[in-house]
Amino acid sequence: MAVEPSLLVLSGLMILPLVVASISWTVTHEELFREPREYCSRRARRGGAIFVRKFFYMFTCEYCFSHYVTAAVVAATGYHVLFADWRGYAVAFFAVNAIANLYMALFARLRVEIKVDRLEAAEMEQTVARETASRGSAYEGVSQIRDRP
């Protein structure tokens, strides 16, 4: 059974941006690359030639880095959209990059919501622990009064 060409293009527009977003986010945000990212951040701030500053800044910004990752992914896969020539690669580059940045924005928002939920849960646990501790001391006082001769 042959796969419809438009289905291949659509599946590529869903899967390739996930690859780009995953690589870009991991390099620019996750603990695995923290030390190299901090080095690049220092080099980007310190000055020197503008080319050098911008080169190192690229590794600290998911949006900037995603363009380079997209170029590599499109080149490696030969993925193109709408046209069979260079225009198809240009369209694919911008389409894949736009969707990858959408994925990263959604992921960033999801991470914020998860962090807020965790903080609210921790705060609620502390409140319950305080109330339980205060009730425990109140119950101890009641039991001491009841146990008096």
C-alpha cells in the first residue's frame, strides 16, 4: 500500500519540528548542557568581536539555536514542502522552524504550570502539617486536663 505524498509532508511537519524542538530545548535549557551553556553565556557577554559574541549567544537562546538545528535537520533529511527545488527546502526550513518554536513555547508554558502546581502542593502540605501539629498540641492539652485526678 502506497503512502499518499501529502500525508508524508504532513507527518514530516509534525515529527521533524519535534526533533528540532527537543534538541534545541535540551541544549539551551537542560542540566545536561549547563556547563557548556554557562561558558557560552560568559563568552557572549564578555565582548570581543560581534561575530564571536553572537556565535556563543546562539547556544543560550532556544529560538536562535533552533534555526541552526532546523537547517541541519532539513539538510540531513532532504525534507521539502510544496516545491521540488531549493524553494521547497526554504519553505520546509521556515515551516519546520515555526512549528518547532510553537512546540517549545507550549512546552515552556507546560513547565511553568507544573512548577506552579508543585509549589501549590508543597504549600498545602506545609499548611496541613502546621494544622496537624497545632491540633496535636491542642489534643495533648485536652488529654492532660482529662487525666488529672
